[in-house]
Amino acid sequence: MIDTVAIHARVDASAWARYGAYAFLLSMPWSTVFLGSLSPHDGARILQTLVVCLAAWAWAQLGAPWRPNRGIFRLAIPALLALSVASVLAASQLAYAGLEASALLLMAMLVIVFARTPMSTLLRELPPVLALAALLSLVMELPRMVFLYGDGRVPVAGDFGFMYMNHRFLNHAESLLLPLAFVPLLVPAARWVRVAAWIGLAGGLALLWRTGGRGTLIAMTVFVLGLPWLLQGQARPVLRTVARALIGGAVIYAILFVLPAALLGLSQSGAGSAGQRLVGVNDAARLYLWKLAVADVVQHPLLGIGPMHYAHLPNMMAAHPHNSVLQLAAEWGLPAAALMLVLLGALFAARIRAIRQLTLASDGRSVWAVCLLAAAVGCIDSLVSGTLVMPVSQMWWIVAAGCMTSEPATHGTSARPSAGSGRLLTAAVVVVVHLSLATYTYLLATKPWSAEPLAMFPRYWGNGQF
């Protein structure tokens, strides 16, 4: 008889999960063009599902990553879990609620994988991945820009991120990728890694301005202003790196947009940029979505309308309210939203204290600071966007959250894999439930006709109402 537990203990599932995450991040979104009739959103979601299933395997091997030693965590986490289960069970569409809950649980397992990885390992693995991801994000946009200039057009905001289902998903990913791209520039790395990071980061900043990513820009400004407070007297090297990246971004912006337009005699009017979007603010649609979420909170204050249910009530404009706090309160209930905010605030405070206690010589100091601020940038942008609910940006969230929640003790010691039939069974059940619900809702969303109202297709997939 095959001893599956023994085999499970001998394989480093954590490495498989990390490498799967890296492969996903480096292949998005261009790889989705090879998935045939699938929408880019659905293709990314399927590949993401494969990675988080690897994370469940790794979690079963790693076990509990962290035992809460503060009263607020010991009390709030079980309460949040209980409220979450109650919200799922109370939802009108149990399949959608269960799909959302199981997806979040699997993504949390991948966060745990990164949190349990020694910082020395992450400092080896992450810089090349982050540098290449930033560079590829820029390179993917260049051919389309060349064709547009050849056609006598100046690229506008809607011309970018064309491989995503919505060009704004590019800004969602940039909210996490661009802050994280500072990591290869702040730690020892190969020359090609640093060069790729510089070009990718500066080019990403230029694209961010051109595409008018206001939420991301505001969050990045907070990122820069927060560095002196976070690192206190040791922020100068990081701020120098930020200044060079901003100058590089201005140079690449001129090379990509100002000079070609001038040489070809093309008008820049109506070209679109963050400056124009900030001057001509018109957020009536977003305010309408927020109003719908507030109405949901008023009608269902305790347990919410149900996870993933915002998209399935009569609302033909958007699948989420473009505000993470309102979405959490509307779908999961006010108590769960309040507990989540308390836990998030406590976690940020704990990380800030830990960063300030590290010595300047510690390589982990800059990494922790950047990952913490990347998460802060993502949180700020999530108040006006859907960065928390789209598959590509969700994976960047996982990397930032995993690094941010790692402990100082993991810098030099590895979490030992261990055999555990109970954990393995739990992980298998979660994976089976999630895959079953994902398959069911995908078939429901993509069949040519349905007795369901149009607004009752799940947000999880893109070929349905979303």
C-alpha cells in the first residue's frame, strides 16, 4: 500500500507553490491569448486556481504558520471566522458564497506559504521575478504603441492593458507590482536584474501616468510620503532610489509619448493622462456603485447580502462597488468588516514595530518596508478600484501580504515540512469543494441559455454577466 503521507512529507510542496505563483505572475496576461475562446479573465482565473491548489498541498505540509500571541488576534480571528461561516450559510446563493469563501481560503494558504519561507530564500527568488515582471509589463505594451503611431494615432488610456479583459486591470496590478519593483533595487542583485528592474519600474511609472491610474498614483504618493516615517532616520537611501525611478519615469514618458508625437506631427489633445483625469473628475458611476453598497449594508447589516452577491442583485453596471470596505461590509456584514479592519490595523502596527527593531545591515529591513508599503498602496487603491477581486492583482496581493506577515525568525531558518494526514485531508476537502463550485458556476455562466436572471451570474468568471 502506498504511504501517501510519507511521500507528501518528502516533497517540498512550498517550493512548488512559490514557483507556480512566479510562473503565473510572469505569464500574465499575455499567456491567456493561447486559451482559445476563454476570456482573459477566465483564463487567468483557471491558472490561478491551479496555483492555489498547490498552496493547499503546501499548507498541509507546513501546518499552522503562526500562533497569535496578542489578545486582539486570539479573540478577533475566531470571531471573524465564525461570522464568515454564518455569512456564507445565510447567503441566498450558497454556491456563489461558498465559491468566494473557498477561493479566499486557498489564497490565504498561499499567503502562508510565502510567510513561512525564509527571508534569505525570498531575497534569492523575488528580485529576478519582480524585475522581469515589471519589464514584461512594459514590453507587452510597446508593439501596440508602434502600430498606433504608424496609423497616425497617439496612444490613449484605453489602448493600454489590451490583453486584460479591462484596461483598468493593468492599473490594479501596478498598484502592487510597482512598489514591489523597488525590492531588486534595494538588495544585492545581479546587474541584469537591476537593469531590468530600473527599466520596468520607470516604464511602469510612465504608463501609470499615461493610463490615468488616479487611485494608484494617489496611493504611490502615500508610499513615498510614508517612507521617512516608517524608516525614520534611515529612509534616505530608499528615497534616493524613488527619486531616480521618478526621473527615469519622466524620461521614458518623453521617449514614448512626447517625442514620437512631436516628430510625427500628431496632436496630443484628448490623449488622456492622469493629469487630465484629475482635472476633469467625474465619478458619478462610482458614487452610484457606492450608494448601492450602502443600501445593501442598511438592509443586511449583520451578515451582509452574501459573499460574491453584490454582482448578482439588480445591478448591470459593475460586479463590485469599487471600494473594498463597502464591498466587505455589504457582502459579509458590518461586524465582519469591523473585525477585518481592526485586524489589519493591528497587523500593520505590529509590522511597523518589527521593521524599526531591525538593524540597518539587515537585508530584510528594506524588503519588509517595501512590502508593507506595497500592501498599504494596495489598500488605498482598493478604496476606489477592484484590485482585491481580480485574479492577476490578487496574486500580487498574495506576494506582498506573504512577505509582510513573515516573522524575523524565518530570515535564517526554514519551516520544516512535516507529515500530517489530518491537514492533508482538510486541504483535499477544501480543494475538492472549491473545484466543484468553480466548475458548477463556470458551466452556469457560460451556457448559451439560462433560466437564471442575467444579473445572477457569478463575479468569479468573466464569460457570464461580468
